[in-house]
Amino acid sequence: MYNPICSIKQNNLQLLYIEDDLEARELTYIILKQFFNHIIIANNGEDGYKIFQENKFDLIVTNMTMHHIKDTKGFIQKLSNSLKQNGYL
């Protein structure tokens, strides 16, 4: 029988997880590690963007309300623009 969870866990996808809330970060990581072998965690948007620029990721997970970033939607747009410039979108 096909088990999609097993096949997902066996992948080599690189995940960047950006979350500034410690409790949410820890709880979500518990879930994400069931599906991804390679997870890099950033504690805030600034660090996440630096990590993003230095590495290649297959998936980026972030929240829309980071407390230390005044314009979270602008941050998401900045990520999106960088992805477009590098041919991802």
C-alpha cells in the first residue's frame, strides 16, 4: 500500500522555516520534521532573508505577522521578488 508520508520523508527537499514566535516555532518544527529531512530555522525575518540569500531552498514557510518587521507583507514581497529574479517563480 502506498504511504505518502513515508515517501515525503525520504526526500531531499531543503526547507527554510522562518518564525519569530518561539512556541509556534517549536511546535511547527515537530510537525515539519516528520515530512522533511533538511530544515533550516530562522528566528526572525531578517535572519531568514540572510539565510535565504546564501542557500537554495525548495520550500519556504513563514508567518504573515512577525513582530519586529513593520511591513511583513513587504518582507514576503521581497522574498518573492528575489525568487523571481533567480528564476524560481
